[in-house]
Amino acid sequence: MARPTNSFDSVSMTIAVTPQIKMYLEDLTLDGTYGSSPAEAARLLISQAIEAKIKDGLLTRRKFMIQDGDVVALPLPA
């Protein structure tokens, strides 16, 4: 399953997971649905979790723009 094109550049983050979590992430990549690497599976799961928190009202959807080459979050509505 191809993911949609990202309008913003990606930034790298380093996270530490247990060997068990890494194995689960590897399992998710076996059929390609969650990407082809544990890192891609983790990115997709994080993205889905954030979308769920927005839907549940625990996070507010932000709007972003590029200003002078940097990603800037627009102010949240009051």
C-alpha cells in the first residue's frame, strides 16, 4: 500500500523500543501493509495514533505552513 506524498520534509527521530516491540514491528512488515521496515511500521502506527487522538478530541488538528524554509505551526484557535 503506497502512502500519500508528504508535503513537508521528514525529520529523523531516534526512539528506543524493547526487542519484543521490534519483533511486532517486523511482523507488521511481512505483507507490506505497514511498510518494508520496522521504522516505517513505527512511523505509520504513530501517525495513526495521533489521528485517533485528534478524532477523540485529545489533540487539536494543527495547520502548518512553510516560512523561510522552516515548518511553522499556525496558532491554535482560541
